[in-house]
Amino acid sequence: LRLHAIPELFVPHNYPQLPCQHTGFWCWDDPCWQEWSPPLRLKRLLERKPAPLALAFSSQPVVDPVAVVCRHLEVAERLGTTLIVVKGWAFGCQELPTALTENSNLYVVERMPFSWLFPHLHTVFIHGGMGTLAQALRVGCRVVIEPYGNDQFLNARLALEQGLALAVHPHRFDPSEVANAVNLLKHP
């Protein structure tokens, strides 16, 4: 017996069908987050209106994560809100420049529980991995997918086709256009 932890709507019609049972998403919550509570500064950011945006790098390494953060920060500033960045694997040993770390519209954290964060957001930018996408959809968070590789392209296409997310080419990311599109997003 083969189990696929995705819902039927995430299986493309032209995809070779394997003998398996589609179970829907499995959203695992790490027990280490059970006693977690947000820092005071994060709580205050989440009380602001409009709600913040977030950029979750997750397991996606990128060539220039600082440039990616800057583009997303510009989107947040155009929308009059803040940006929360969950660094994930993207930065390695690289640090953000002081000008960014001192920006009051930016909050950077190494990691945090997405199941807690996503319900508090206006929109989350992800790269389209199935786990992060599932967490966002599970709590009804607006999603913008920027696929860089692997299954992210297929996940972005299927989410876009189902009206569950917006997809943006990460190398053609225009903050003005993305801000206009995010402004039009509705809850899934």
C-alpha cells in the first residue's frame, strides 16, 4: 500500500497514476513548539493593521537571500505593513546588513511554528514545498508561491489552477506588480 499525503486536487489529470491512496495533507506540528510563545515585539507587530506579510524560506537555499528580502520588504512597505522573515536554510552563515536589521518594518527570525504564524498574516510568500503550502492552506492564509525548483513548479501550477494561490516568477519579481496583486488576493 502506498500513501500519498496530498489531496486529490493536487494530482494533475495527466500525471501517471500509481496504485496509491490519497490521504490529504498531513500537517505535522513539532512537539518542541508546544510550549512556545511569541516574543513581545512579534506580538506587537501582529497587532498592527494591516496584518503583516511573511516570507518563509523554509528549506529553500537561494543565491542572494538579502536581495530576496529587500524585494519583499518593498512589497510590504508599498502595502503599508511589515514583513516577517523566517530564514530557514537560505542564509547559512550570511547575516543581514545593519540597515535591514534596524528597519522597524522588518522582523527576522530563524524559525517559528507556521501553524501559529500563518493565521495572523495578510499573506505568506513561500517557495511552494508541499509541507509549507499545506500549513498555509490549512489555516486559510493567502499564499504567493515563488518556485525555484523540484516539485515547487508543479505545486505552484496546481495551486494556481485551483485558485488557492498566486504564483510569481522569483527572477522576474517586480515589487510594484506583486504589491498590486497581493492587494487583490482574497482568503482561500
